[in-house]
Amino acid sequence: MLDHHWKPSGIQMRGDSTLGEEPGGMQAPYVIKIDHDYQLFYGDWNRICLAQSDDGKSFKRVLKNGSPALFGDLEETNTRDAMVIKTNDFWICYYVAHPNNDGAIYARTSKDLRDWSESKIVSYGGHVGTGKLWQAECPFVVRMGNDYFLFRTEMYGQNNKTNIYRSSDPLNFGIDDDQYFIGSLPVAAPEIFEYKEQWYMACLLPTLDGIRIGKLNWVLE
């Protein structure tokens, strides 16, 4: 059911095979406003790609050598779920890949949002185990003071669960250990944002057929 303030506007973009995108593979758009433009990062099921808009509604792919792809790695299969944050020195793009059905959270850095570093695994394994297809999903990172909080989905549906990690290093939230793990929430695919000095969390409904949004308060120790 749609809230009365929202109006469906139809499909805005589809995977374009002429640009090397997987047909039907366009997935998990993440939009961030930088200066006067909106940057839309999305997965085409194998690569992380970029589109841009001046109004936040109509987007046009940003092509480099005829391709919208920012990066992709044949060994990092099923590359998707991109989100981007700015640190003092560079941008970081967090994303998921599942080589051999073994999910991990990856990151790459950039000075200009166009040229990206080699990949680095920043979160993997721990108490949720390894070798599971869905144990590392939908990364979302929030900076609070000098620390970074990674929200990493473990499970969707009625038993939805997201694990939270806290680290002073945005490129290390624990590899095969839980030293940065601080707790879990019964949500899936959360996205956290601030509006008019109030924090909110948007996440999937347990029925997987919509989005719910609620207020979020931070209690830091």
C-alpha cells in the first residue's frame, strides 16, 4: 500500500545491453547530491555504474569510453549494492561481491568519483560464518565523530537481521573476527539519513514488498 504523498512514476531506467549492462540486472540505486548534481550509483549485476541528474528525477548515464561502468572485476562476481561516503581525504564506495557464493563487503576509494582504486575486503565472516550466499549484504556506512558504523544485512524476510560494526578505520570492520561487532537490529537493507536535525532509518518490509521508515536516535558510548 502506498502512502498518499507518493505517486508512482513508472520505470525510469533499464539495463542496456548495448552498453555492456546485464539485461534485467539493474539493481540497488544509491543517490547522493554533490554540489548541484545528483550522482546515482547502481549495479548492473557485474559492475558498479554511474548516472547523473540535475533534478534528482531524470538520470543520464555517465559514459567513459562508451561504458557507464566505474569498475568491475571478473573475480568479484555479482558486484552490487553500492553506497558512497566522503572522508577527509577521499570518497569510499562500499559494495558487495559473491565470488564462489562467498559474500563479503568490499570498498574502493577515489578522489573524483570517476577513477577508483583496487578493491579491498573491509568486512567478512565473523560470528555469522562464511561461505553463505547472503551473510554479507547491503552495506551502509555512517560516520559519527571519529568513528564509522557499518550496517551489514545477514537475513531478509520475517527473520530479517542486520549486524552493526563500529570502527575508527573506514576500511576495516573486521575480517574473520568480531572485534568491531556491536550489535544487531531486526531489519534488512537499512539506509540511514538525517533530515532537519532528525535521523531516520529506511529498510525493507519483512514481506519484501515495500519500504518502511522510522526515526532513529543515536546513543554513543
